[in-house]
Amino acid sequence: MSDSKEPRAQPLGLFEEEELITSGMNFFPRDFGFRQTRGYKSLAGCLGHAPLVLLLLSFTLFTGLLVAILIQVSKNPSSQRQEQSMQETSQDLAQLKAAVERLCRPCPWEWTFFQGNCYFMSNSQRNWHDSITACQEAGAQLVVIKSDEEQNFLQLQSSRSNRLAWMGLSDLHEENTWQWVDGSPLSPSLRRYWNRGEPNNIGEEDCVEFNGNGWNDDKCSAAKFWICKKSAASCSRDEGWLPPSVSAPLTAHAA
């Protein structure tokens, strides 16, 4: 028997395999259909940069288009005239605002003028004593009614707003002796404005509110809207005078 042995292929090392592949040699058998092509990596590298190149080209075109539009707009006389007109209008409005602020008004913007007085109805609610304080802080007092005309005016405003509002009337000092916050007693001619069955003093009801078409006594600790009153400012025609008819409605912003 012969001791001859068939020669066996020696496995290639890792570095030898890499050298064969990168050098473009055909390492795989043809039966598998694989062939390493020289220059493959270079082609892939070029194709990998294509999106970046397209992005740079798009950005350049967009920038050029934007610059062209800006140049065209700056050369357009109508655009310049519009901008100048807007600036002039803004200046006129600022001057008009300053002139209006210098005008003498009988009442502040949030108050309503009626027969020489200014009235304010709140949009928030407080008890009777805190309502007095709120009016005092505004340089006014919780409303004191002096005439039928004033009563009708205030009752109408309260009814329209559908709000129960405190007035400056109570019998806290002496039961069933009604007195205004300025110390004056309730006039007999105004007693007819009590609602039917009022005042009934149920549960220590010592303070008076506008309620429906008349007056009602209620607990002074109850939270309600309130109406303030103060004298209107005296304005001369020489210093500029804004008619009271442009005053804000009675139910404007709360103090």
C-alpha cells in the first residue's frame, strides 16, 4: 500500500483573505456566482455623497431665489409707499391717544355719568362692609340715593345686568332705623321702593340691596355686587372736554 497522501488546501489566514478580496482576485468558486470587482468600494463611496450634494444645490438655489425676491421688493416703489404710510398712521394714532388722555372727562372710563355724578358697578362680589371699603379706595362711597330719578336710573341698570347689588343703606345702628353711609336718614319719599313684604329682617337682615324692581334687606355678610358713587369732575371747555355720552357702560370692568 502506498503511504502517499493527497495534498490538502491550507486555510488562508485572516489577513490573506482580506488581501485577496481587496485586490480584486476571484476568490469564490464560479459555481457560487460571486466575483469581487475592482473599484467597487470607490463607486459606493461616490454614491453615498449624492444626497449631500443635492441638498447643497437645493440650498444654493433657494438662497439665490430669496435674494432676488428681496432685491425686487426693495426696488418696488409701491411697497416703500405702503411702509411709509403705515409709519405715518402709527404716529397719528399715538398723537391722537395722547390728546385724548389729556382731555378732561367727567368720569373715569369705567364709570357712567348721570346728573352730575359718576357710578360704577362691580363685576366681583363682596360683603356689605368690604363693598364700602372698595368704594372708598376708588375715592367714592357706596351709593347713596337722593332722588326718584337717581333711584330709577340705578334700578334700571341693576335690572339690566341681572345682578343683586349693595347700596349704602342699613339699620345697623338701630333696628328699623334706616340710614345711609353718609349719615343721612332714609327719606320717607323713597320708602316706597321696598319690595312687597320688605324689609322683613329675617335672620338679622340689616343691609339693603337692589333686587328685581325694588329694594330688599339681607344679611350684611352675604357676597354681592356693589355700586359706587362720586361727584363728576368739573371740566372747562378751554382745557378740552370729552362729553359724558362716550363714557363706558355701568357694568364695565370691576375695580
